[in-house]
Amino acid sequence: MDFDAILTLSQQGKMFANPRRIALLKAIACTGSISQGAKQAGLSYKAAYDAVKEMNRQSDHALIESEKGGKGGGGASLTTHGQRLVQMYELLDQIQSMGLEALNDDSVPLHSLLGVMSKLSLQTSARNQLFGTIADIENHALHDLITVELQSGVNLTATITHGSTVRLNLQPGKDVVALIKGPAIDIKLPSFQSKEKPDITKTTPSSEQNWLKGKVTAIDRDDSSVEVTLTLNQDDEICALIDKGSEDVSTLNLGDEAYAVFPSAQVILATLS
């Protein structure tokens, strides 16, 4: 379903800014003239002058500064407040566009702005970014263990400093994005046996190591490394970049079940204030 939306700012029930007025402000900033800005924005000089006068009257701070001139009109420029209004409008328009795009993507959680951003616009150097909600916080003197429940109910644990928990105002129920670099993740087959392996039948990971079960959906190799993508569920996938000599990876095939294994200390949490 495709929608078109027009962003309009109102003040006390009166229209303050819409796409045409913002286009006019941007044109004035570009040309340095109300008359030339009006032509560029496709408005008559009177309509542009009246719009500038009305916006300046409604605003607590002037948006446009102008000087009287001759036949060709005087110079004009946006004030700092006018520039910030244009920037704010473009930001809101971008958020609005993301919301409309998210409607047609069932994997995007529309209840959370952070969830929409993490799926559609957030770009980081970390190969993996998983959206979830804090399920539990286990406090210690200098660090905390944060359990994050992903969209499908799969849990992962992050170890962060107690100061970070306070600074980010983390608490159960808060939305977060977990960031994990690909080289921090190892891949283990279900047949892997080790004393350090937790009870993987439980949904809660150990405090030190995360074991996330998934299906291998992509394998890319070069001379020294292998990039393996595991699909955890219909909403999440995780990518590992590991040494080509790894025993488990050498026998890995598309469609195999495997575990993404990584320390909780390698998980970075991001959230909105």
C-alpha cells in the first residue's frame, strides 16, 4: 500500500509551514532575494512576500532578514532560526517517509522509532545490529549484565559498565539496538562438544557467552576468511567473519543449523534518550 503524505506545521490552528513555504525559504537562502526566490519556488512576488511576512509574524524569532532595494528588490537571507526551521522540517519529512516505508515491511517494529531507524536508516561499522527490548538487568559493583529480548523471543546478553547503564537510563522494557562486529562471532555446529557450552535448550544465554541458533543462509569465502550469515528467525540474522581454517566452517553448508557464539562483552547497546 503506497501513501503520499504532506507535512504541514501549524501554530494555534493556523498553517505555519508546508512544502511550498519551505521551498520558498530554501530558494531565498540560495538566491539571496525574495523576488528571485519566489521565481525559483514558482510563486508570485506578492505571494512570496506575504508568506515571508506571515511566517515572521507568527514566529517568536524572525526567519528572514531583508533589506529594501530598487526595482529588482533588496537582498534577503535566512536567520539562524530560519535555517534551523528548514533543517527541522527536512528531518521530520525524513522520519515521515521512513514511517510510510515501514508500513510495507513486516519486519519493521512500528511501535518504536528506534526500531524503524535500526531497520531502515541506522548505519554503523558493526556488521550486526539487532533490535530488541531489555528483559532483565543484573547489577554488579562495576558492570551489569543486560538481557535483550529480540523480536522473536530469542535472548542475548550484553556486559556493560554500570555507569553506562545509568547514563543510558536502561531499564526493563526499553528498546535498544545490539551491535556486534562480525570478527567477534564464531560459528559452531550442533555437534560441537565442550565443557564451556551452556544448556542451549534454554532461551536465556550464559552471562559470558551468547549462543544464538540459526540456519546458514549465506557463505562467502576469500583466501583467508569466511563470512557466514545465520538467519535466526524471520526478523533477525547475524553475520560472522571467521578464519578460513576453522574446523566447523570448513564443513559448513547452506541450510545447516549452527550457532553464532560471541562474548557478552562484545555487545554494544544503543538507544534513544
